[in-house]
Amino acid sequence: ISHIYRYGSCAYIGGEFTPYLRNTIEATANGLPTAFGPQARHRILPEYLIDLGISQIVKTPDDIFKWEKNLESNQPLVHRINSASIQFMGKSVETAYRIYSYINGYL
């Protein structure tokens, strides 16, 4: 599914019936606005993405439809989310590289 995200305009990740989420980072890496179901609350990555304004919680199928329609009609919001996603991913890669370098120093 991660290859499909590059063709999307937004992504509903999951978390409606269970707290399990898949492919969260792939959608964000592609700069997509993301939404999660209510069971995603109190999960570290969704909460962080919500705080950054990249993601939001939706509770019903109607909420998903309204969220998607709002994105279609609000291109400045989509551009802001794209930029925030790219910035988040850049910081994540930088952090991962620092951790790798630190560990590699002990090998």
C-alpha cells in the first residue's frame, strides 16, 4: 500500500475498531493529510501528527467524507500540511541518522 500513497490526496489510516495502525509513516512521508479513527487516540505517532496539524481524528464515515471534502476545497491547508509533513520527515531522518551514528561508534 505504501506505493499507492504517492497517487493519493489524503489517507485514512485506521483505528476505527482497533488501536492497530498500519502505514502511518508512509502516508506522512508522501506529504498526505491523514485521518485516524477514534481508537488511535493516545498512540504516540498519531497524537504527534495531530499536534503538528498534519492529521486529525474522525469518528464516523460521514466525518471522513467531510474531512476529505474540506481538503478538496482548501488548497492552502493542503499545502501547509504537505510542508509540515516534509519538515517532520526531514527531522525524523536526521534523528535516525544521529542514533545510527551514535550506535555505529560503539561497533
